[in-house]
Amino acid sequence: MPLKYTLEVKDAPSIPGEGKPRRHFIQGDKPLLSAPEGINSLYENFLRGVKLAGDDPFLGHRTVVNGEAGEYEWESYNKILERVKNFGAGLIHLGLKANDTLGLYSVNRREWVIGEQASYMYEFITVPLYDTLGAEAVEYVVSQAELRFICLTQDKTEHLLNMREALPGLEHLIVMDALTDNLVTLAAEKKIKLHLFTDVEKLGVEHPTAIGSATLDSVATICYTSGTTGLPKGVVLTHRNILAEVGAINYLMEQKRFYRITKADSYISYLPLAHVLERVVIQVLIYYGARLGFYQGDTLKLLDDLAVLKPTVFVSVPRLFNRIFDKVWATVTAKGGFGAYLFKRAVRTKTDNLATGSTNHWLWDRLVFGKLKQSLGGNVKVIVSGSAPLSAEVMDFVRIAFNAQMYEGYGQTETSAAVTFTDIDDTKSGHVGSPFPCSEIKLLDVPEMGYSSLDKPCPRGEVCTRGNNIFTEYYKDPKRTKETFIHIEKDGEMVNTGWCRSGDVGMWDEQGRLIIIDRVKNLFKLAQGEYVAPERVENIYSTHPIVTQAFVTGNSLESCTVGVIVPDEDSLKALLQENSIDTKRDIADIYQDPAAQKLVVRELTKFAKKHDAKGFECIKHVHLEASPFSVENGLLSPTFKLKRKEAQAYYMNHINAMYEELKKK
């Protein structure tokens, strides 16, 4: 079958062990895209938004009075431009210079964006700090990035002041919300200069200064990856890297391959701004002069924020979409009767219609899916999922339930967010689309895992990327930089080819779309010689209604896998009741009940095999865990990825006990 969504680069050499590079089908052999025409820095990107929107709303927030959040209050593009200019000038008056680093440490809010835009205007380098970073990681980032200035919220201020002895280079803390007498006293004791954010703006009014001279090749940010092992790595991204993403999306819009964003669109910002995905999304929306409303900082109140803001653009991660899918089906199953019959018929009809590219239905959208659509505010026109693979079943459901254009992207911090994206006309799920027009992709053989770029009909291998959105280096870490980029020998020296290894295993399907199927490093061998890719099995389990989180493990001394499952309590109880297992007791007793554990194993095995898992991949014993994996307990990274090494150590006693019990049988 001829390729539809990607094209091989015609003149690329054939290299043993590698597939030929592929590009987006409308890009072909034309040069890879960079920044949008006429935009030479992220500051100029902001000026374009100001020119388009002017006095129209830009940043919105909800004021909370007596515990009740009101309507969104907005500041215009022109107003924010004035605040950005003043804040940056104020920082310069305090001693920050071009190419110095500026820390940003808070949940999403106006001041975060103002601080970021001021950095682009005056050529500072932003260093986001994850809202959930532990003390060790904070100390590492602040020290390595040589942060003297950090903008942060009151709660983070006390945290950093108490770490003062470990952060000798820290000089200024700019507090976004409010100062207390205790904080002022503590800062004086710790010899740290404390400033209110608005006071720094006033300094800028009193001491205006010329803007910086950032170019496309200037460093915009050092974005530390959360990492699932060890300390975070500082990914150095330039203005060109981030703007290449904006240019690619703009090109896809011009070619009518993506939803057309205008200044009439609105967006809710709740994904952490410390992650490159959210920052790139915001740069895209700024380019078109769209509105950005912030959530209250509490995900438990997100639905209320959505109901008030009524955004047209919604970007989220599989974790949320999986939760929606599980909760809806659990409710439908519990309800039963004619209502459940209607819902299932609506899903079946609309799913069948996806084959023809249709996502709407004159009856079912009003009768069955209307209330669900309102949960995202009722006005969402385009939904994007990123950060991790989304199962085909869940993606199809989101498409039909919300009757919106649905896209999925794939990428990493090192690729400035997306390096692939799905197409407007492609309603088939289970893949992550084709390369962004600013980049190209090739697959490298992984012989130890049995993956080859020569596999027929679908080539497989490690995903490698090259393009204008690919990072330049890991900050102060040449060893890991060299390991990540492919080098070749030229004139007696090893030369960086620009090809970046992802660590992910991908497969080109028969229409030239990329499917992420594995991880190169997260592989273990069982005693009989079979290799298991645990992430694949965990992704399958996580789409079952009874599973909230999953951890699958094994080793070469054992012949099977075992697992830790964090159940959805309501769904698990429903399953147990169907099988006559008592649920009218303490949940801890239920989770330790061998009958409940056996039922979960049986149910998940049956489910996994329906999703093409092999028998040896399926867990043979389970530990049911009441406490979710979280950033706080060290089992998740700040991007909510399982920290496998930590999970292995944390549950080692349970893992050993499960294997001992299996040997007795």
C-alpha cells in the first residue's frame, strides 16, 4: 500500500541498521519548517498576538471571595505587554542581566506567563521548577542553573527559605501573591532579598530600559526533565526550537490539516507550565491572539472552572481521558436498563460512523452525549492529547462523546513537545500520526528486542528525530548529550549528526503513521527467555474500568510477571459483587482477600488477551494497593510517569511474597 501520511526522504542514504528518514506527506522534500515567517524571537511572537488582539482579553483568572470563585476577570494583550515590559525592567534594575537565568516556581497563573514573556523580551533564560519537585531536585536545579532570582508563590517561598543553607547562590525571591510578616522576618534571617511581584513592576516603571536582542538561536529556557531515574536533566531549548512548533502548527492550519485557531478561541491553562507541552500550546495561542484562562490551582475544581470559562480548545493528557472513560462506563454499567441500552447503542453507532470520518449525530449528540459535553464547558471544538500514548478505545470514545476534532501528539521535552501529530481527516485511532513539518523521523534497529527497520509490512525500531524543534544539549552534561545524539566519525573526529534518540520503540503502519509500541530500556527477560515490555501491559490494564494505576514487574529468575494494581474502588466492588464476594467490610480486608486478588488476575488476563497481550506477559499474582502512586510518595515523576526503579524497591516485599505464594501452588 503506498504511503499516505509520510514520505521517505528521496536522497537520504541507505544506512545498515536504519530505516530511511520520513517526513509529513505535505512537506515532502521541502526544507523543514522553522519559525513562522517574520518572527525572529518569542518576544516577536508575543508582539504579533498584541497586534492582532490589542485591547481584547488575554489572561484571565477567577477571584475567590469567602471561598467562592467568581467569573473570569481579564487583562488585555496591551495591558499584559505593559506589565511584561515593566516587570523585566524591574528585574534588570535589581541586577538581572541578559543571558542570566530566572526561576519560575508556582502553579499556572498570570504572573508565571508575565515572568516568562519578560524573559523573552529582555533575553533572560527561564528555568521552570516543577510545583511538585522534592527538596533534592530543587537544590540540584537551583544550583546547576545558577539561579540568583526566582519568581514564586508564597507557599514556595517558605520552602526555599528553609533550604537557604543548601542554596548559597540564591539572592532574590519575587513573590507572586502576598508577603507575610513571618516570611519577611525569615528572609532577613536567611539574608535573602524578598520582593512583591507588583513592586518589581513599579521599579520597572521608575527605571525603564531598552529591550533585549534575542534571536532565533538565543537560549530561551533550560527545561528540566522530570526523569524516571536519577536527577533531572536540563534540556536547553532555543527560541527557534519552540517557534518551530508554532511554525509547524501554523503551516498545518494553512494546509487545512488542523483546526483553525483565531483570537475568538479560548483555552484553560491547567497542565503544569513547567512542562514544555503547556508552554508550547500557549505560544501557539499567543500567535493567534487567543484568550488564556487559568484554573484555580486545584484540579478538584477544574470542572467548575471549565463550566465558567467554556473554552473552545482543550489540551490534556491520557490520565484525564482514561478517568472520564472509566467513570462514564462505570456509571452506565451501574445504571443498567434502558438507559444503558441507549448509551451503548449510541456509542456503537457513532463508533461505526468514525470509519467515514463523521463524529456527529443528529440524535445521539443531544439525547445521550449532551450532558457529558457540558463537563468540558460545552463549547470545546478541538481536543488534543499529549504526554503519553492514548489507547485507541479511549480516543474513539472522546471523539464521539464530545463531537470535537480530536488530535494526538507524541514528543518529549527534547523535541520541544510534539514531534508527530495526527491529521484532521484521519479518524482511525491507535497511532500518533506523522512527523511535524519542522522535523523528520527514522527508525533504528533494536536487535536485542527483535525490532528491525526492515520488518515487513511494518518497519520497527527506536524512534530518532531531527529538525528545528530538537534541543541543542543537556545543560552542563556533555556525556549524556553525546549519548542521546547519534555521532559519526568524520576526519578523525566524532561529529554530531543532529539525530536524537528517543528511547521509544516505534512502528510505521501501512499508511505511514507512527505507532509507539515499546521502550528500549524498560525491558526484562523471564526465566524461559521471553522478553516483557511492562509499559505495554500496564497501558492495556489501565484501560480496564477496575484499574486506576498499574505496575507490572518480573525478572530473569522467575517464569512469570506479577503486578501492583491501584483499583477504582467502586468498579472493583461492582465486579466482586457480581462474583458473590462480600464487599460489606473494610476496604483493606477486601484488598488482602485471596479470592478478590484471584478474580482481579483472572479478569485482567482475559481483558489483556483480548488486546493482544501474550500469556507470559499477563500477571499471575497481584497486590491490590489502596494508596495511589504519586509524586509525593516518590513513585511518579512530576509528569506522572511511573518511576520503575523506585516502584520496584517500594514494593519489593510484596513482590517477593507474591512469587513465594506462586511457588506453593
